Amino acid sequence: SEKLLEINNLKTHFFTEAGVVPSVDDVSFSIKKGEIVAVVGESGSGKSVTSLSIMNLLDKAGKVVNGEILFDGKDLTKASEKELRNLRGDDIAMIFQEPLTSLNPVFTIGNQMMEPIRLHLKLNKKDAKARCIEMLDKVGIPRAEKVFDSFPHSLSGGMRQRVMIAMALSCNPMLLIADEPTTALDVTIQAQILNLMRDIVEDLGTAILLITHDLGVVAEMADKVVVMYAGQVVEYADVFTLFKNPKHPYTQGLIESTPKINQLYEKLHSIPGTVPNPLNYPSGCRFVDRCPFAMKQCITHEPNNTYTADGHTVKCWLHEMDRIENETLKEKVR
Ligand code: SF4
Ligand code: MG
């Protein structure tokens, strides 16, 4: 099917007193209609900045300095603030982790839900209220009529996040951007909410850009996965291929350090070391200090994105050489 969102060579920099921080450094990927694409990485990988760049919600220091963000064919990097405002909540909806998303404490749930519905769906009060109740029902909120008249503080965190999802989806957006939507919730409620989100978007045909640090969430939800490290995409594949045959040493480390998903591996371990300082990225591969397979050329030369036979792309010398030499260097290294 057709591409709904296409990000090409995006660079977002932050201009700070300490210097220029290249938070997103030449990132490209796309999302088709109805598809769930997860962007995964540790904090500092640039995944949130990528999502904030789409709707120009960066703080003052941040700026898109290169690339295009095509939504339904229109370049959002060139859109006016007014055009972006019209898209927000209508064609593109967003949910963030609490407390970023916190509902306005002085208005009832109904009050807050009605406004965008009346504005975007052009409904009268009665029909807008019916739509709210329908959406609150859909996200599994019991006694939706009562919740409609409640204030946010009377609801649990899980219920508030359900309300946020109901609100986000109430105007039938084409794209939902969800940044760590369930991170603040406990594991059981997180699973319930993710299942619910998946069911609803399957029904509505909404595409999701899911930002998360949690590969468990990725496995539950995503069709495709973009793995980011230090501002760059290091691996891209469909979800089955990625978990079955992760190619980038960073992805392998992430999987090995994720409980439940790592059943194939003998023991749980975390990737040693930390993300490099973005003011002073290594000139070769940015993962070089943490990589168990690092070679000489990794220090001096940045690897390219290599397309592999199973539709993967991976940014790593091991695979670039696979392609060039047609042999598995990885086995030699091991
Ligand atoms: Fe490791 Fe080198 Fe591949 Fe980077 S390019 S991930 S350092 S093997
Ligand atoms: Mg974040």
C-alpha cells in the first residue's frame, strides 16, 4: 500500500551553548497506511526528537536543518504553524507518556474531549457527546457516561491514559504518534492498553509511529522496526525478521538485555558502556566503544547502510563486508 509518512534524510540539530547537538542525523524511514512502525533505542538515541520534528514541536533550541517529512505527499518541514495546527488532532494525533500529556485538571473529561470532536468532525453538541461516550466505551472504560462528567484527578493513571487514547483517536486520525504511551503504567495495565490500541487501529486503519525503549512493546505491537543509536538508524526490518535474525551488534545487545524476548539466549545481560557524547561523536561507527565485534576500520570509517537479502537494512561494517566479500565475516570474528 501507499506511503502515508515518509521521512527522508532528516537532520535535527539543537543549538546549545556547549555546541551543536546533532540529535537526529540523517534519518530515513517510512510508514504505510495502517502500519505500525516502532522506533526503538535507548534514551539519547534521537527517537523522541524524530517524533517531535514531525509536528514541529521542538523547543526553541531545536531545528530541522535538513531533509523532508512527507505526510500524505505534503512536506511538513515547509508547512506553516497554522497548517500544522490543523493537522494536529485531526489527521495526525499524538499521545505522550504522562505527565507530559496530562489532561487539564480544571475541565471535565467530557469538556476536553468535546472540543476537538466538534471542531474537526463538525458535530453538534449532542452528537459530539455520543461520539465521546462511544470512544470511551471502545477503550474499555466502564461507566463511560460517569467518566464523561468526571475530572481527571478522580481517575487512575491507567484510566487517564485510556482517555488520552480515546481522545487521540476520536477524530479518526490517519496517523497516531505515540511516544512511550504506556511506560508510566504497570506491566499488566500496559499490556491491556497496548492490546486495545492495536485492536482499535486495526479497526480504524490508523497508522502508528510508536516511540519506545522497550523491545517487549515492539514485539507486541509493531509491523516494522527502526532501531536508532546516537541519532542514526542502525537497523530497519520487519518485526519477525528483526527478532529472528538481528544483524546489528546493538540490536543484538538490546534483544539479549530484554527479559522474555531473550529466551533464546542463556542469560540476561545489558550492553556495557553508554551512548557517546553527541557533541563529540566518534568519526567512524558510533557504536564502536561498546561493540564486541569492533574492527580497526570501525574506528576510522563510518559504515554505510547495507541492504540485505531478507529486506533488512543495517549500518555495520560486518554486513557491508558480507555484501562485498560474500562471506560471513561474523563467523570469522567469533
Ligand atoms: Fe561494531 Fe564495527 Fe559494526 Fe560498528 S561497524 S557495530 S563497531 S562491527
Ligand atoms: Mg523520549
